[in-house]
Amino acid sequence: MRAHRPLAGEGPVVLRSATDPGWLPLALAQFDAVLVDHAHCEKKAAANALSLLQSYPELPGLPAQMARLAREESAHLARVLELMEARGLSLSKDLGDPYAQALQTLVRTPALERKVDRLLVAAMIEARSCERLALLADGLKDQDERLARFYGELAQSEDGHQFLFFHLAVKACDEATVEARLSTLLDAEARILASVGVRAAIH
Ligand SMILES: [Fe+2]
Ligand SMILES: [Fe+2]
């Protein structure tokens, strides 16, 4: 099954399942919980960008791109924290994201495989986040136009990030190998998403 892609154009990461139709109503009904989870997602995206910079400074273009990405994800985090503050919400302890944690277990150990897998897992998380944020943008349209615009902007931004990570993976290895590995990982992503179930969270 081809996933519903709310944005125009098709990136290199074509998700193999669409989000369960029950997710959006739950996310809108428990929007405060989603917002807190979203803040943690942006925080982890910023931290992961710096971690990749730390691990792979030799990959051409990666240090500058990850430095910019960390700044962009931190800006997303700051905007989500502002939204939370306006609603009187505070950031609770990060209880972890079972979806992202399950994806991390797919990362292989040998150095080159690890590098490719870390980049492709990041690309898939960006692609799934893009799908979910675009769904939120659509769902919020009738109740809060400003918030809907904010989520629309973020969805577009995360869509760009999936390209960034995919292209870095191709630089780290060769395109055929990366495509083959991505295909395997995309099947796993769809299985993991289904096993995690519908939650009041970004994933
Ligand atoms: Fe982000
Ligand atoms: Fe992102």
C-alpha cells in the first residue's frame, strides 16, 4: 500500500503505510499530550544532528549540514515550547518514543553499515514526522488557523530533512546499496508503526 503523501512531490523515502485514520482524531482530542511529545521529538532531532556531526565529521558536507539542522530543529523546539507555555504546559520527563526506539534497534554494528543505517533511520523518522505534521495541519485548519499554518510549515521543513539524510547516506556508500537497504528498512518501519499502535504522540 502506498502511503498518503500530503505534500506535493515525492521524496526518496516513500513510506509503505499510511497513518491509521484513528490517529488524527485522537491527536486533536489530546492535543496537549501531542504538543509535549512533539517538543521531545524536536529536542531529539536537534541532539541527533549534533551526534551525527560528532560521529561522522569526515563525510563531505555533513558537519555544516548537521550544524544547520541542529539550529533549525532547536528553532522548532523553541516554537513548540512557546506554544506549550501559552497553554500553561510544562515539559515533563521524556518517557521515550517506542517508535524511534524500535527503529534504532535496526541499526547494524559494522562502521559503514552503522553510518548508512543511522542516516536512513533519521530519513524515515523525518518522512513519518512530515506525514503526521501535515495531517495535524489539515486537522487544525477549522479550529485554529495559526496553529494549522505552523504545522504546515514544520511538515515542509521535515520533508526537506528526509532528502538531506538520504543524500548523505548515498555519499557515505553507493546509491544501489542505499536503495536496497532503505527498502528493507521501510518494510520494518511500517511493521514497527503498526506494532506501536495509535498513540496521542507524534509517532
Ligand atoms: Fe523539526
Ligand atoms: Fe527534521
